[in-house]
Amino acid sequence: MTKLKIKTGDTVKVMAGDHKGEEGKVIKIFIDKNRAIVEGVNMISKHAKPSAENPQGGIVKKEASLHISNLMLVENGVTTKVGYRMEGDKKVRFSKKSKEVL
């Protein structure tokens, strides 16, 4: 299993695919599938039966997952790669463009 460099809560930009150029916040990551759900990106329509949460039922819009390789971290409005380094005895994430700890 590989170490993912994008975490929940990060702002990311879609770099490839139908939603190229769109930005959003990472809601959830599926480590075993290398996929992430990004807020407001890759919206799909799903038919829902009436339930306690949705008494009307009908068509519901929700986010679908995207592959991690199509996402890039956004820091201060600019996309950047992410690296890891040791600071003392602690491993920290840092931006390769600005060299700042994330």
C-alpha cells in the first residue's frame, strides 16, 4: 500500500479528466482504492426511494470519487507537490514549491 500525500480537509485541484481545473475540499479518502471525494466536483444524479431522511424521494445530487492521481494540492491559490521530511524526530508534510510545512 502506498502513502497518500493528500489528506482529508486539503484543498485540491483536478488536473485530468472531465472535471479538469475544478477545485474543492477533500471530504473523504478511500485508501484501499486510491480514490477521494472532493466537495462540489464530479456530481452524479442518484435516484432515491422515499425514506425518513428524504421523505419525498426523487433525484439526489451527490459527489462521486476521483482517483488520487488526478488531484493536486492547492496552497495559497497555487498547485504544489507534497513531500515528507524529518524535523527532529517527527515526520512532517511540506510543500515542494514554498518549502513550508503543511
